[in-house]
Amino acid sequence: MTNLLTNVRGIIFDYGGTIDSEGDHWSEVIFDAYHACGIPVAYADFRPAYIEGERHLARTPLVKPSDTFLQVLRLKIARQFEVLNLPPDRVDAVAQAAEAVARRCVGAARPVLEAFANRYPLALVSNFYGNVEAVLADYGIRHLFRAVIESAVVGIRKPDPRIFALGCQALGLEPQQVLVVGDSIDKDILPAQSLGCPTATILGRQWRSAADSPTPVRPIHFEPNQWPNLQKFAQALL
């Protein structure tokens, strides 16, 4: 497995779902937060509310560049509550519960990122709301990345491979020299591979279709270059 890094001279990390949730899609984290707060929403009802929350932030410029992740969560969960016809007084509790997961996961990921940053220049490539720099600073990891390429800033969104090409350019390296680490096969892995980048997948609970089982589980079999979390990834490669 160490051959994956043989010709690598830099690494691009995805952020959401890769660094801040141990591979779990954020719909799963927020759905868990509802239930942790005693709000027993059915997944069949939650799923369209989650989608509307994402679209609401995409079409409405509510997120400020200085906003923390907790502030983003409050905005999207407030919109979910509106769709679900839930009283708004519990929005903050759900947002706090979900943000606690991100803070814990980023804290666990920090030593991994530091270990890689000691060996390679790092870049971050993310579909985000225009405030990922503030989020990284709030969690104490911004300094680990030589460059941050954010969709809302550069005007290119994954799965467009050009956003990964910008990351390679920021590192001053050819795609074949840049390992891309992400949680989404469609948005991270395949577009990066189309450029010639080697890839590694952090694969947790994925985005469910409307007909999927209500109790998704992590995959029990990992193909080459797939790991259940960043810690296992680092143990295998460093």
C-alpha cells in the first residue's frame, strides 16, 4: 500500500465528509443529531428537507465569509425545520449536536494532517459556501494547507476536474504527483483520476437514496486505496 505515495510530492484533501466527519455524509451526521436531540424525524421526511436546506444556501447568499461552521449549520437546519414544520426553538440544539461531531472529527484528524504536512505540501479543495477559510481557522488547521481552493470563491464546483487542476497548480505540481484524498467517488475520486492524480478514499456512511435502508452501515469490505477514516489511512501510508 505504501506504493501509493511512491511518486507523490503533494496532497490535496477534500474537506466536508473527509476531514470533518470521518467519511460520513453530512446528511447522516445531521440526521443523527435530530435523534440525539429527541426529534424522531423519519428519514423519508428528513431527506427532502436536507436537500432543500442545501439548495437554500446555494441560491441565497446567507453565508458570510467570516461565518463559522456552527453558523452555517444553524442556517441550513433552520430551513430544514421550516420544511418539516418543526418549531424553531430546537434549531440551535440540533446545530450544536452536529457541530460537536465536526469539532471532534477535525480534532482527531489534526495529527494526521500535521504528519502529512511535515512531509508534503498540502492543498484543500472543497465545495463550500465561501467561508471555508474561516471554518479551517476556527478549527485550528488553516495553517496546514499551502492553498485553499473553494468552489464558491473560484466559481468551479466538483465534480468538474478543473477545480482539482487548480489545486495541482497551487502546489506547483503535475497531477501525477498529487494524491487526492476524498470521501465521494463521484465528486472527488473520479474527477481527480481523470486528470491522472492517484487517489485515496475515506469511505463512511454514504448519501442514501430515498429507497435505501433506514439503518445504513459502513462498508465492511474496502477495495485497495479505501480506508474507513483518516487515522487508518495515515497508519497504512506513513
